[in-house]
Amino acid sequence: MAKIIDGKAIAEEIKHELKQEIDAMKERGIEGSLAVIQVGTDPASSVYVSNKKKACEALGIRSESCELPEDVTEEALLRQIEIYNGNPRIDGILVQLPLPPHINEKRVLDAIDPTKDVDGFHPLNVGALLIGEKGMVSCTPAGVIQLLKRSGIEIAGKHCVVIGRSNIVGKPMAVLMLRENATVTIAHSKTKNLESLCRTADILIVAVGKPKMIKASYIKEGAVVIDVGIHRMENKKLCGDVDFEGVEPLASAITPVPGGVGPMTIAMLMHNVVLAIKEHYGL
Ligand code: NAD
């Protein structure tokens, strides 16, 4: 039976550590703040934004939201980012994705001051990650590293297969595992013989965006399986990219959905906000 990696508990542990850092900063008169920009009223985005604001509140970080209408112009959105970039009272800036199709997402993300880019999407932060320099790291992959480390799973020397090559999850995930001295293979929609490739993985990280695609036949006995996927099924329950019931008996450790990678994303966002505050106050 696999060890079930408890993302909820690990996320709580990280937030507890951050709260202590934030309290210590408050004693020195420093109150951090995050600005969250949402365009339109997509219900899923509203839930994400509200969860992020609640996490800030629980940790004692001030959050400020800017809600812009669905038909806002790209220029108006860029102006708002410029205002936050120049505001010394704002430490972190987050633009909730996805943006409406008339807005160029890349232009928007590139406009955020890299030192306030708490999502870690700015090209300077992505480049810093690649060459191993200090910077903000994309929250979900950073969360996976914490899950592995805090579960006592050794990474160095292991063969890690990452399925998915998105800029937000797959690519930074692969770079982070490389940084931890894993031997990394990135698989994607054009990869041949995916099933047998996955069976060579000591650590399999799945960010493919397809409900329950990864079955037992993809798993080497004793592998660690990390499921980044999240989907709402017809019965309203959540599931991941991995067929948990089929895979769990073969794995040595596995993340559930919900309660695995999901809670880590917000914890690591809070971690990045704390990094941004420290950067701004030279701590
Ligand atoms: P994406 O759609 O941008 O990328 C999916 C990747 O999978 C692509 O690189 C593609 O090449 C690859 N792929 C698609 N079909 C494939 C196939 N048949 N075989 C091999 N590779 C294939 O998705 P994403 O943004 O990287 O997200 C991946 C999953 O993670 C989604 O389910 C998403 O909802 C979830 N997600 C969860 C969190 C979280 O906080 N838990 C955060 C971000 C994303």
C-alpha cells in the first residue's frame, strides 16, 4: 500500500512557518500586501481569487483586489499594473488567469515588476530558475518539490518523468527536479511509447490535463506518483490525471486529488509573497 502524501497537512505546516515570519516582520513594523487583479466574473476565477485573499488574511498579509470588467482594454489593464508596480505599499502582484481572448496574456505578465511577480511567470524569473539564480518560482511545481522533500522522498539520482510541458507546470517542474539532481525526462503530447517510458520512472509527475489518463500499466512498482491534474467529474467529485484506485497499490507514495498538490499552490503563493516582502524591505 502506498503512503498517501498529505498535501493539506504539508501546506498547513508551510503556512504556519510563514505566519511566524510574517508576525516577526510585523513586530518590526512591516506589513506586507498582495494586489490581485481579476478581469471579468468567471465563477472559477472568483473562487481562486477569494481563496487567495482568504489565505492572505489568515497569515496577516494585506490584500487588495482590483476587479476589472470583462471588456476592459489591454491598455487599461497595463496601466493598472503600472500603478501597482510603482506603489511601494504593494509587495506582490497577481493577475488571475485566464484573461479574455482580446487581451494579450504575455504582454500583461511581462508588464509585472519581476520582484513583485509572485506567480513566477515573468520571463526574468523563468530565466533565473533555468540558470539556478534567485527568483520567484511558479507555485504549483514549487509545491511539488516541498511535498517530496517534506515526505522524506529522495530526489537526487532518481529518474523523474514529467508528463506535460506547459510554461506554468511541466517546464518549471522539470527544471526544479533537475536542480534537485534528478535525471529528468519530459514527456508531452508527441512523445512515443509514453506508457513504457513512464514505467522507467522512479518519480512520475503528471500534469497532462486529462482525467484519470494514467493507469496502473504506466507505473513501475514502488514508484512515487505525483498528480498535478484537477478535474470536476459529472458526479461533481474531483479527480486527477491519475487513476488513483488503479495506481495506488503499485506506488510507494502517491498524492490524492483533492488534498495533494492543490493545497500546495496557495501555500507556495504565500511563500512567494513573503519573499517579495523581504526583497522590498531588504530583509
Ligand atoms: P496544459 O493543458 O497547459 O498542458 C498539458 C500538457 O500535457 C501539454 O504540455 C501537453 O503536451 C501534454 N499532453 C497532453 N496530452 C498528452 C498525451 N496524451 N500524452 C502526453 N502528454 C500530453 O495544462 P497545465 O496548465 O500544465 O495543467 C495540467 C493539469 O494540472 C491540469 O489538469 C490542470 O487543471 C492542473 N493544474 C493544477 C494546479 C493545482 O494547483 N493543483 C495548478 C495548475 C494546473
